[in-house]
Amino acid sequence: MKFSAKLRELRKLRGLTQEELAEILSVSFQTVSKWENDVSMPDVGLFPVIAECFGVSIDELLDYNSAQRKNEKKAIAKEVHEKINAGNVREAYEFLNEKIEKYSSDVKLNHLLAATAYKLAKTLEGEEKISFLQKAIHRAEITIKLDNGNTPQSAQAKMCIGYCLRELGLKEQAEEVAQNMPSMFSSREVMLSRILDGNRKVEQAQQNLAYLKELEEEMLSVINADDV
């Protein structure tokens, strides 16, 4: 059952009009009408309030089937990556942008949409490029808000914002974002190489050296670039 139908069902079970529910939630009745007609969805922060209003969990409110939704999200991400790898970046963006409404609180899909918008922006020019850079920043900000710094997606989203700001010519703001990022010496890889023992320590050190080799090649290309 879609959220729109579930909300209508719960509201009627409580004997509330759209106007009465709107007053409880401090929104307009037009907003409630849009939710129930599947025109729009509530902001992420409203779901706990709506669930509490009806005495149900957020999972029940969204008719959440954990295993099914997990498989659906994996399938969506797989299709996005396949479209990108085939060179169909705009198609990948449009596909994911359509799907994101159902999974508006999913950190990974929001991050993927931000990254896809940025990748698409890099192929564009003029106002359209600016528009997609702004879309990427917006979606990256949502990712950070949802994630609350708990997974690598937050750091990657901040990097996306920094890259977008640079493309927009806002280099000072981009630098500020970068300055607030953790040092490379504060990374997971460095920490693991210092706390593991035996063969695992050696394997991690070898992996770190491989990463450093890739970084060295990238930095050398920056040094040798014509536009430095």
C-alpha cells in the first residue's frame, strides 16, 4: 500500500478530516490533500510526528517490508550503475530521481543521486550545468542530514559539495569544505594498519600502499596539468 493510501486509511480510522489532521501536524490542509493524492510526500522529519499521531510505527506508516525494500533498493542502485557504465548518465539520473520519492530517507540512494547529478553536470554547459550542480549539492546536503555523520556517505557527500562549489566558481567555499574534512592520517585505513596484528596488519599495510600509489599518480597528474 502506498503512503498516500495508508495515510488516508489511518486518518479515516481516527475520524479526522484533512483540515483536522493538518491542524495537528501544523501544515495546510492542501498539503495533506497532496499527500493523500500522491502528489507529494512529507518532509523526512514529519514521519515520526505523523506516526505518533496515529499510534503506529514509521515502518507501519510506510507499509515497510524490510527485506523487500532492501532488495528493491539494491536493484535500483544496480540499474543506475549499469546505465552510467553504458554512458547513459542522464537516463540514470532521471530513473533514480523518479525512484527517490519512495526512498526519500535512504542515505545511499540520496548519495547516489547526488553523485549522478554531479557526473551529469560535468557533461553539460551553461545554465543546465549550473542547475545540475545545484541539484547535486541539494541532494548531498540531504544525505548528510539523513546520515548524521554515521557512514562514509557523509564524507563522500561533503566531497561532492566541494567539487560542485569549485565547478560553480565558488573556490573559497569549496576550500572551506575541504579544510573541514578529516586528514588522510585520520582515515580508517591508517587506523587499521596501527591496530591489527600479524598477517592482517601486513595485508592492510599493502593495501594502504596500493592506495598511496593511486594517490601519487593522481597528484602527479595535478602537478603536470596545464591549468595549474
